[in-house]
Amino acid sequence: MSSKQLRKLRELQGTGEGDAAEAEVISAAYALSVEEGSGNAPRRPAFAALCSDSESESAPEEGGSRGSGCASNAASSAASTSRGATCEAAAQGGEGSKKGRARRRKAAGSGPKAVVDQNEKDASAGAEGEEESDEELKLLESSVQEAQAERDAFGDDAEVGAASAATGPRKALALRRADFSMDNERRRVIGGSIGVGVDTSSGPRSRRTMTRQRGGAEGRIAHHRRLFLVTPTAEEPWARPDDCIAMTADSDGFGATIFDLEDTPQSSRLLEQLRECLQAQDPNLLQHFLQRNQFCVDGLLTLADYFRGQSSHEQAFQIVRRAVYALECNFNPAFSPFSETGVGPAALRPRVALKLSGEAEWPGWSWLRALWLYMRGLANQGMHRTALEVCKLLLAATLPRDPTHSLPYLDFLCLRSRQFDALSTYAELIPTEYGLVADGSPPAIARLDLALPSFAYSVALAGFMKAGSAPDLAALNEVCIADVTEGMKAAPGGASEELSAAAVVHARMMRALLVFPLALRPLLDEAGVSDHGSAPGGSSSRVPWGELLGQPPFSDAADFRHEAHGSVHGRLCLAYAKRCGALWRADLSMRWLHSCAARLVSMHASSVFAADLSAARQCWRCSPLCVEDALREDYGELPTEEGQTPPPFERAIQARLHPPRENAAFGPGGLRFGGQVAGGAERVVPTISLHSPPVLVFFQSLLPWAELDVTGVGVEPMGWSDVGRNMLQAARSTLHFFSCLAQDAVFLLGQAVRKGWVVAREAMKRRA
């Protein structure tokens, strides 16, 4: 390294503010030395000296040749830092020459004379180094700038969001490479400075170890540097798999890139071997199979399901992690989560869109299932920010469809990772940026918080949690009808322009209660609140929950459910209560929820306000929503229990791993894995409503064909008046039946008497 470059480094150090700029220069210098290194040692020892590599193995050997330089630097050490002195010693010792290092190694152990001759040769080599090109200096400056940009990427999310809002338009589901790393989230939670690509405990010895490990298997693991979903550790020298499903690129009608997944001859042959292995239903055979084929995605996911069933969640997560690694290594070169599509109605979405297939044998279901399991594993380990980024990747790949049911899970991850502002941004921008708003009359509602109950309640809860203090219940008086019905197409006017932040949060909560009132009861059940209990302490109203639920808009909720997606909204409400009920158990949350519900009920008490609210609800009830495809195709089979696998994945498992086989006893359908008949049992149709009186529910449940509707909207509730009407109708039908039976009996009796009389008269005639 030339002295000119060293002077430039010291200038960069002098212009920096504090230790941050110095650390950036050091990390950039070390990165440059590692990139240009060969073998086990850096190519330029001056860079290693700049990085304070005092434990270098060559330091004792070079001490004699640099004695005069170190002495001169020691004389001026009071006016310069120790790192600058080390750089001076490196420059005067002539360490920037590759020939000088080779000569020193050759002359080591040849006596004092050899050392003196070596010093002279090093001096001449150092003079030749003055004529080096400035390309290395430019590379170093660019490395410093990249280090600064990467360090900014790890900063506070709020600061990054503010900066992006100031520099350009907001983008929904924009992905960042730094947010896919579990290590970065751990450092963010623990605190402290975050190194770019280097562990926090990295010192001179660990850096040399990392360089040595990279150089030892460079050709085998060079592709690890381009990975972003899963970064293998030093103990995981995984090679690139060559027997996975392939990703192909195509274009849609607008010219946007769209991707598809298909089996290769190698993956098809491996899948057949896996099917034969699974027929034995022996986990040990499956493990032996995976020892020979380490990156068989379907086999890895099957073994992960087995470990999950055995409550070995850590082992299951590590296996899913390997499956995701295998999929990531086979991404198409055009597949880029950090680039925009650029064309079409969804020009701002990442370039990761998949061409979904309705066939259960489609290899893409294994691709989606691996990412879904990886997202759930991250969330179960508390890595909610990283799980949120994986969830965004799934949505960017599948919207406007959502077969993985990731959109109802997105709000939960935002709340758990404290991305409160991002949640409201997603609710506003996802429908427009992804082309989810269909053209037509009447126009579709272009907001997720008016289409999905999970978003409606979570957006309001995010504003409440962001405040971080007790709610200002006095601001409820600022909320008017227009604020509550904003965006529902039937508002009498626009929202209030001068609402306080607390009033805005209250209006969001009241809007969620107005549009999706059926979500309140299961939410209270999951939060442990009794309907017959008293009002929470500190609430603005003392009306108990039972009385509030018996008044509009909660008592007539079934009359204003959406005409096309009412039953789907019921499943979404129940699933949201199961997933996010724990977030509502706090006393402050219950106090705020009760106050908003009481305020909404008091608005309905006025005939004028009740008419406006009913008109808004009726207009929303008949309007198309922004996620029509997902509501119609995917959310109808949404699991209501937490942790259940989406049904499309279950069908894909059955079709890919346990296809139907010809069987003489069971016909062409054959047997499924585990002895279940292909085709399965028919889905039971619910017949009992949750809103019926408890006594009626009890008597209905005694019937063998009875099935409870857990959604609360799939079956019309039955009241006592309905029972009386049905009993009267049954009595009328019974009376009509017996009257008809009597008429038929009289008619038959008359026919029999007439026939008997005719027979008797003929007999009398014969006797006469």
C-alpha cells in the first residue's frame, strides 16, 4: 500500500466525527484487505495494521525490520493516536509490497545481515509502490460510502421511515435485505452497534479465522454471499443443491415479470424415492433418506412436521431453515425482492410475483409452504420483525390471491414488532399499489381496514399502543358521525379536519366496531371478560358489557353483515380473536374499548345519528371490497384455530407425497397415507347459531345431525318466537296430516263397504 493511500486514510479519519467515522474507515479498510486477500493472510499488511491486528503471526518476525520506524513513531505518539502510529510504522517499514513480504519470509532466520539487506530491498520496493494506480483508493472510498449506507440501513425503523417519506413516495411491502437477518434483529433488541456482515464479537483473531474459513472453501460456498433469507454459519458449509424444483420466468399481459415453479428430472426422481420411503411410515427411514439427500425440500418439510408433532420445535425450525436455503439457492436470476416490477398496474411491487396454479400437484405449494413454516417458526422464537419481512415476501408473491393466509397474519406481526406506522401504511397503500381495487359500479372500497376485521381492529390498536400512555377519553366527545363513517361511501360529509391524535384513534376504534361488530364478543371471550360483569374501572361509561351488546349496532349485527362475504368475515373475526386476544387483555385496552363501544351505542340512541350510521352500514354492506379474490377463493377455508396448516398445503401434501393408487378393495381412489380413504369425509354443514338462546342451543345439540356454527354468521339465529312459529306450523302440518289420513281411511272404508255390499248382493242373487 502506498503512502499516498495512507495519507488519504488519515484525512478521512480526521474529517470524521467521533469514533463512528473512524470505525467506518477501519471496517472499509479491512473489507478491502479481505476481498483482495489470498490464502490465510491479507494481501496488504498495512490494512491489517490499520485495523489494529496486533495479534498477527508475522508481527514478531517483522519487529527487527521495522525497529527504526516504530522508534520514530513512539517519539511522536503524544500528538497522534495509536492507530495512526501503527499506520506510520507500516508505511516506513515498506509493508505495501508483495515482493518485500516474499523476500522477508525467505530471509527469515538468515541472521542479522539478511535482515539488514532485507530492509534495503524493502525500501526500494516501497519507492516503487508510490507509482501504484489510484483505483484502489477509489475502491476504498466507495467501500466507506457503502459501509455508511449499510449502517444507516440498520438504524431505527422510525428514522428510516421518516427519511423515506421525506425523499420519495411511500411503498407498501417494500423489502429490505437487512430485515431478513435474525442476527440483526437480535442485535437490534439487545442494543449496541451493528456491524455489517461481521459478528459483534469479531476481533483480530476472529477476523483472521473468518478469512481463513472463507479461503478454505471459496468455490463451494461462494454463493452464500448472495443469500438474504438464510445465511449459513461457519459450521454449515452447505453446497449449492442441484436436485430442487426450478423457477422459470415469464411475463404477464402487461409485460411484468412473473415466475413459475416446475419439477426437474432430478427433483421428480427424488420425489418418487421419497414417496416409496413414506409408504413405510417410519421416521428413521426418512432420516436416512435425508442423510443421502440433504436438500430434498418435500422430505425436509415432512420431517419438520414430524418434529413439530413431537414438540421438538427447535429441530423442526432448523430443518425448515435448510429447506428455505435450498429454495433460495434455486431462485431465478430475475427474481429480486429488492427491485420493482416497473410495469403494469402493480409497478411498485417487488419483482417476485408467482403464477399460482389450482393444481394440488403444483411444486409451488412446497415453495410457499416452506416460507410459511419459516415465518411461523421465526414468530414463535420471538423474531417478529424478521417474520414480518418473510410475510411481506409471501404477500408480494401471491397477491391478489392469498392461499397462505398471510394477510390476516400481517397485522399481528406488525403489532408484535411495534411497526405501528407501517400497519396503517399497509392498510392504505396495499390495495392501490397491488391493483386490488376492481373497477365497476359501485366503486370498491380501497382500504384494508374496511375489508378485513383483523386490520380494522389492529390499526386502531396500533394507534393506541403507539401513544404508550393512558387514553384521553375526553377526546371521545370530539368524534362525530363523519369521523366514524369515513371511507364507508355513505358519510354525510368529510371527516373533521382538526382532530387531535387521541380523537383519531378513537374514531378508528369506533369505525371497527361499527363495521365488524361480530368480532367484539369473541374478542372479549379471549380476553377473559364476562358479558355479565361490570364495566371496567376508569371507563367513561358505567354500562356493563351485557347491556352494550344488547343494543345497536351489536344487537342487529347480523342484519348489516356484508352480503357477499358475511360468513368469511365471521371466520376472520374468530381467527383474529384467537390470535390477538392476548393483546387486548390489559386493563387500559379494555377501558378504552369499553368507552368507544359505549360512545357508539350512545350515538345510536339518537334517531338522527342512528339513521346516518345505518345508511353508512347499508352502503358498506352492498359495496365490493378491495380483496375480493382472496375473500372469495381463499379465506372461506381459513382455519379458526391458531397454528393450523392452511388447507391448500394439506391438499398439496396429499397430492405430491401420497397420490391415490389403484386398489381392488377401495377402487381407483385407494388409501391415503395413514389409512384415510382418498376424498375424505364430507364437510359438515352447521345448523346451530351462537346467537340463539342457550336453552335452544342445548336442545338442538342433542340432535345427531346438529353442528355448531363457530363463525356466528353462517346460520340464522333462532329465537323463542321462531320456536312458537315452528311449533304452530308443525301442529298445523300434523293436523293436516291426520285429517288427510282420516279422509283416506273413510274413503277406503267406504270403498270396502260398497264392495262388500256388492259381493253380498250377488251371493244372495245366486241363492235365489
